[in-house]
Amino acid sequence: MEILSSSPEKTIEVGRALGALLKPGDVICLEGDLGAGKTHFAKGIALGLGVGEHVTSPTFTLINEYEGRLPMYHVDAYRLEDEDEAYELGLEEYLYGTGVTIIEWPGNIRQILPGEHLEVKIIFPGIGHDSDLTGTGSTEDFNSAEKAFNTRKMVIKPAGKRYERLIEELKSGVYSRG
């Protein structure tokens, strides 16, 4: 499933729609370059889970815990070098617990992820090495560049039957709202 987002608010809204569908034990892996919108997506999931707190990136704490209709565990695995460090952190207790676990930068700890999980990759489709953001300096040029800068493509892939069903539910919800 692919969804284009034209703003951080839209990215949050897609996350909120997903968060409303999540169940105990669900694991969501978020990938994307720095600044792609992983934390905005996690903020949306938190809203969908009824988390009332302000959600921040767990870059320095590694794990932030939040309470909503389900506990939400927001993990930043960027600084974890391998699965041994994840075990030392006690990450498996979150992954196989009763809350929802969101993992930013899951690359180094894939070996300990449950077989069933959801992958969300957020990319900048409008800005690449061959993108042309030059122009005449007009308002139209500025608006076009701003739109390209804010646009994200979210590629959502299921690993397992649970997440295949979840994507179908998400498609119904996201696309029924237009």
C-alpha cells in the first residue's frame, strides 16, 4: 500500500487512522531518512491509541512509554548496534508484550522482530538528485518547491496475515475519508 502525504498533518492523520486499528502486541517498524516524518507518523499512531501526552522522538532515551487505550512503546533503535544490545535493553519484553511497539530505525535489530509486523517506509519522492527546484522566484515556484519539500510517500508492507488484514482495514478508513 502506498499513500502520498502532502504535509506533516496528513502524515499524522494516516498514523492516527492506523493507531485506531492497532491491537495488543502489534509491532510497527518505521524507516526513512532523518526528517522523513517517522516521529510525526508515531504521533499520529499515539492519537489513534488515545495517548494524551506529547510524543517526542526517543533518540536519547531509546524508549519512550505512553499510556492510551493500549500502552505504546516508541523505540529508536538507531544507536543499537545489534540484537545483543536490544536484548540488554529488554526490548523483547516490549515486542512480545500487551502494548503497541513502534520502532524507528529497525535495521540493526531485525533478527529479534516478531515474524509478523508492519513495515512503514517514508520517503521524499519529490526531492532527489535530479530534481529541479530552480525557477523564476515567483510565488508559484515557491509553492511548488514547498509542496515538493513537504510531500512524503508512505510505503506500507505487511509481514503476516494479521497485518494483511490491517492494511485492508486501513485502506477502507483512509480512502473513505478522501
